[in-house]
Amino acid sequence: MADILTGEGTNLWHELVREGEQRARQRLDEDAEAYLVFTLMRHHRDVPLAHRTMALELLEALRRSGRRREDDLRDVGDRCLLLAGFYPDLAQRRRVDLGYFVALGRGAYAQLADELRAALAQLYAQLAQDFDRLVRVLMAVRALSGEWRGPDPMTAHALSLAGPARGDDGVIRAAAPRRLM
């Protein structure tokens, strides 16, 4: 088995993301696709991911300053993306809808976009805008990974919980990203 952090492992993640894009019928631009691959690599061993309280982590990140604030906001956005894409049934178990993770993640990325230099700001603004598309790609990656086979009623139910937050095209539409502070 390839080491997930080697070039070969990176290629495997990239292939999986591309397959997810095809299955989800979502084409990501090169920057978003690369960001998603590196997010998967960075967090693939984040075992306590499902036990985190993202709203509290967001509040802690907002209290910080400098590089630590940026890193923590990025981690909140990344973790919300992974939770929404890989563990949509977790939202139901926590008695929130899937839009909760989407809104927190978008908000963290939008906050970063407001605070960072031009190139990075543009990336995080794009990630905030494309958050729902990234979630759909991750849901397709989850399906491809063999964690579950066939239709997943929990995913369908979690998406239905978003209710009016879903557009006619099936895209998740949480509240628009806004400045958090």
C-alpha cells in the first residue's frame, strides 16, 4: 500500500477526487481540486474529527491573532468540509441539519478571505463560494471509498434536512458567507 503522504499517495488522493467530481457531476477548478486533495492528506488521520465541536473551535479561532488565527480558521473550514462531505449523518445525530457544517465552514473560509493577502484571500473566497460543490465531491468520494455500498439513506436524509437551503438543482445552499467579526 502506498504511503498516503508520498507522491504516489498524492496521486491516489487526486484520482479519488477526480472520480468523485465525475460521479457528483461537479467540476472543480484546479486550485479547489488541489486544495481538496491536500486537505484530505492533511486530515486523513484526524481521528477525533467526529468528536469535535466546530462552533467552539470557530470561537476559539476568532479569539486568536496572527498566524495561529489563520491556521485555526483554515482548520475549522477544512474540518466542516470533511464532516459535511464524509459524515453527513453526524449532523442528524447532533440534531442539526447539514447546513450547520456548511455555514460554519463557509464562514471560516470567508473570514480568512477577508483577512488574508490577495492570492490566499482569493483562494479562500473561492472555497467559501464553492463549499457546496466540494461537499458533493466528498460525498461521491465517500461512496467510492467503499465505506458504504449502494444508496445511502443517511446521506439522502441528511441532504433532505437542509430543506429550503437546497436549490432546485440539488446544490446545498446554506446561508451566504458573512464576516464573523
